[in-house]
Amino acid sequence: MSSLLPLVGLFENLKQEIPITRRREYLTRDDALEQLKRLTGKNFGFSIEEWNSYLSSIDFNLNNLER
């Protein structure tokens, strides 16, 4: 599961759930999208639904990750 952890932050940034005050974790939506595309080889644009569907298909689940 640890190999999915970078995707967690990127997906949260894409959804704009990480505030700018969390400087170490914050990325703009554009930067998050570019990194998601680079890491996954997929391009769903800013569609949260499509990214969520794809990430679910690779057994990605934010609710099951320990923080």
C-alpha cells in the first residue's frame, strides 16, 4: 500500500483538500494533475469522478489509509 501514498496527496491536491498553509503538502491543481499524469500514465483532466474511478480500480482507497 505504501506505493500508493504519493497518489493520496496528489489526489487530495487535485480535489483542493489540502490548504496552502500546509506548505510541504500543498500543490496547485495544475501541478497535482501533471504529477498524477506522470505517475499513472493516465489523463482524466480535472475530473474527480474519473480519477476516483481509476484509482478505485487499482485498489486505491483514501478511507483505508492510516494517517
